[in-house]
Amino acid sequence: MTEYKRWTLAKHPSGVPSEDCFALESFTPDAPQDGQVLIRTHYFSLDPGMRGRLSGDSYAAGLKIGDTIESAGIGEIIASKSERFAVGDMVMGGLGWTQALTHPDRGLQKLDPALFDDKVAMTATIGVLGVPGLTAWFGLQDLGQPQAGETLLISSAAGPVGATCGQIGKTLGLSVIGIAGGADKCAYLTDLGFDAVIDYKAEDNLVNAIEAAAPDGVDIYFDNVGGEMLDAAILNMKPKGRIVVSGQVAEYNREKPVGIRQTTRFITHRLRMEGLVVYDYAKQFPKAQAAIAALIRDGKLAYKEDISDGIEHAPRAYATLFVGANFGRRLIKAT
Amino acid sequence: MTEYKRWTLAKHPSGVPSEDCFALESFTPDAPQDGQVLIRTHYFSLDPGMRGRLSGDSYAAGLKIGDTIESAGIGEIIASKSERFAVGDMVMGGLGWTQALTHPDRGLQKLDPALFDDKVAMTATIGVLGVPGLTAWFGLQDLGQPQAGETLLISSAAGPVGATCGQIGKTLGLSVIGIAGGADKCAYLTDLGFDAVIDYKAEDNLVNAIEAAAPDGVDIYFDNVGGEMLDAAILNMKPKGRIVVSGQVAEYNREKPVGIRQTTRFITHRLRMEGLVVYDYAKQFPKAQAAIAALIRDGKLAYKEDISDGIEHAPRAYATLFVGANFGRRLIKAT
């Protein structure tokens, strides 16, 4: 059979994962057995939230040395020993950083090509219609409990979760403030309809910058960052404010977590902070995906993909997610 | 008129409030005008949660130099220019650290002496039936969302909030673990029916100690302390665990707050943390007070008062609340 390439874990990273934490292997996938399929990957995703699983710490079920790096992906069935899938079917699932793989016929979603067009690309299934978009959808609506007229603050707002969250917020009648790094990202957020943007790289004092953008305070903070940015938001929350902990990208690469200082504010301002794992809403995914796709087709929700061509780029592109380069959904074309 | 004594703020404390932060004044209260009463204080409370208002920082409405220190109290009307109160009536309200005061006839609750007996003392109105007891009641039930069979962890468990919370937890079918400092307090909690106790002064590693007491994890953490203890609890929370932020006594006297490090756990374990201000439940107070009094009369809820005789003891007794001496409700007999 044909040889393919895949990235495996070479060593557990400490800090931002360097390239030598990953090994690019050539391999020949096993021929599918009964109930299995062989998938040729077209695209896979780079997920900052997966960082914890690379560390092999004692608290999270981590990857072992030699394991293929995990990610969402879309691919094509190129051999099948399953009645569920035929050669040529397009599927979405947890394919990993690999050009091909043998996979059980469970845990894969068949994609209907008729659902995709020039407005909704098939890659959206692992982006705005996948984990990032669904995280924004359920995090904002279930944990954020938004009411029209309220103020929503979002960190890492130009990333795929943040940008989707902000646009959903606008459709719900919220006033939306985004925090992002650099003029390009801020201009992008303004184009998306954000009411205000904060370029954290241009601000000395984030507490004051948020206060200037939201003088009456913040009702919902949708946090993708954590650490000092979360503390700065807490100091600007209105009484009964809700903090949605979607990501903590500032923490993932730290030897010791920084966390927050302002816990007393939880009492004085009756704050609520709640974490999100999107898979808890799995039964509601189809309905949410249909609603998100409708917003895209109505021109109310734009999404951005940043696609690198070639599996060899994955580790370098992954590392940039942690140094402020999270601008649109990062995907790899697995050629 | 007679001279009385009261404690006023002499300087804003930094750290544990030292005695020179308070000034003991002799004064003659103004004669009550129309709509006012003159109250002779019998007892007033010492509240760790009031600490923030002494600091005069920019975030909390603080006391000014010369203001009478705030607290709950019970007293007797000794002169009245109000149709609402007659001389001899007993009242409860925010009387402060003073032997007497002139007060508007609003914001005072008249106490019916028939409601009190050898099981429920009148002082309970500023303790187990007052802010500490109501904080335990609403914090556990509204924010904690307890289900029978779940595990409840409580810090500062021998204090008036914690001890009440644990006993209410037992009536709800919870497994209750208390954290307290010293063998006396731990023995007291065992007597109250706590399932397990952790003497934090005798433990090197609080994370491990909690894990040993709750090997399957904690569903509800009722936190009166904050800081490192809160972090240790977070590392032991079950998925979908609830953290009730009732007090942060470890933080109140710090120049810089310590806060928590483990915010990433909010994602991996879908945790919720929420702060409590008991006055938000004011409309439900009478019903809760009746239920708490019934538990006391049924022998299901014991409470402990630690009464110092003489207003001059207030500052010293107040400071001990922050160094682990919070054991029962601290009251001052205002003689």
C-alpha cells in the first residue's frame, strides 16, 4: 500500500511546544478489517485546547510518546470494510495529524456534499460548524445567559471561537467588545460588526482599557485566555456578571499556572464563573450546526480559515497559536 | 443624657486590623427626633466579611475615619419618637460597635420575645438566624444545588457559617467534610455529625488531605477562606462541581490578593464558581429563619456563640477572627 506521513509525539513539551516535540513518520496504514475504513485526510485542525494532553501531566489523560497528535479532520474513505461507508464518502472525525489512517466505522460523521457551497465550505465542519463554533454557540447561550442590551467582552476575539461568539452576540442584541492583539485583528473585528475593540498589545493597563470600552461594566466575559486578562475582566464585571471559561490559552504553556487574584470580587459582585466542555452538548449539535449555517448563508456570520498547505507545517503553525497568531481557524491541508 | 461608648475607625488597616485602627469614644447620643428611636445595644457581632469596608480601597464603599464600626446588633428601645416602636421593644439591625445610638425607625426588626427560649436565644437573631446562618442556608441550597448522596466540603467549618452549612448539609443527605484548624474544632465538628474532618494545621499537603477524605471527589465546595485552600479544593472537585464563594477570609487582610491558580480545571472539569451576597435573598429571610429555628428546636442544628463581655474587647476579638480563632459566632455584650 501507499506510504503516508503522520506527526507523533516525540517528547512531552514544557512551555510552547517546540518542533522537536514532534516526529514526522512515514508509515503504511493497516488494511481495514471488518468494521473498519481507510481514510485519506484532506484537512486537519490545530487546536490550542489540545495542549494539555501533550504534557502528560498527572491531571489530564495525556498522549504517550509515539501517539499520533490528535485533532479534528475531514477526509475521504479510500477503502472500506464497513456497510456504513463507501469509497468516496467524505467524513469528519478525530483523524489526527496524519495523511491517512485506519479507523473503526464509529465516531465518524458522513458529510453530505450538497450541504456545502461557496458560502459554507466543507472545512467549516471542523471550524465554525465544529468545535470552535459550537463552543462559542453553547458557551455564550447556555453559560452566558445573554439578555438583549447587555455587554459582552471576548478575549482572543479574532480567533475562531471569539470571532464566532462576537457575531452570535450581535444577533442576540448584545453590545460586543473584543480584545485582540494588533491593528489587523482589531480592524477585522470592526469589520465583523464588533462595537468596540481593544488592542491589548497597544495598552499599558488592560483594566483601564476595558473600563474605557465598557464604562458601565461587563455582563458576560467570554474568556479564551485566562491569567492576567481574566483578572482584568473580573475587575470590570457588573454585579451578577457571568464568566464563561472557554479556553485558557495563556495558561497552557506555563510551568506553573498564573490563575487569578480577584476572587473576593465573586462575593462583592455576585459573579459566576463556569467552564465549558462542548461535548456535553453533543445531542444538540445538529440543531446548532443548522442554525450556524443559516447565519452564514444570511450573511450574519463570517468565518475565516488560515490554511497551510502540507502536513510538514503542522508543528510550526501549532506553536504560533500560543504567541498571538490565532487569527481565524488554523487548518492544515494534509497533502 | 447618659454617656455611652462606641468604637470608631481611627485609621484604615492594612493586614490584620490592629487595635490602633480603632478609637474608643465616649459620647452622648442625640435625643431622638420625630421618626427616630434611641437604642441601648445589648449585643453586637464581629463580622470578618466587613473587613473590606475598613480598608477604604477604591473598589468597595468603605468606612471613613471617625465612622462607627459597622455590625449587626440587638438592643432595646430606651426612648422613642416613633409610632412603630415603644420603649422596651427589642430590635435587631445594623447597630454597630456602640453601646447606644439614635436610629431612624426604619431598617430595624422588632423581636417577639415569645419566639425565644432556652433552645433559641435572642442572640441567634444576629447569628444562626442572621447573616451567618442565612448565608449558609441560601449559599448551600441556591448556589450549591445539592443532591442527596453528594459530597460537601466546607472551609472554616467551625465558624458560624461553616458549622451551620454542614449541619444543613446533613439534613439534605449529603456527606459532609469540614476543614478547620486544631483538634478542638475538629472534635466539635465530629460532634455536630460531620462525616470527616481535616485539621489543616496538622496537614502538610491539603490537596492530598482532601483527596484522602473524599477519594471520589467533591461535588460542592462551600468556601469561607479562599487562596491556597480554594485551589486545593478545586483540584479535588468532581466534574460539574459547584464552588460557593461565601467568604475569602484568607484574602481580606492581604496587601495583594493571592487568588487561585487552577482556572484551567474550570474547563477540564466543567466547574462553576459563584459568589453570594445574602441580602439578595432578603424576601425569603422569614421563611428561612422559621425553617432554621425549627431545625434547632428539633435538635438537628446546634449553634455556638462566643460572647465577650464588654465593648472594650471588640478590636482584639475582631483581629482573632483572621488568625484561626473563628469558632462559633463572635459576639460582644455591649456593657
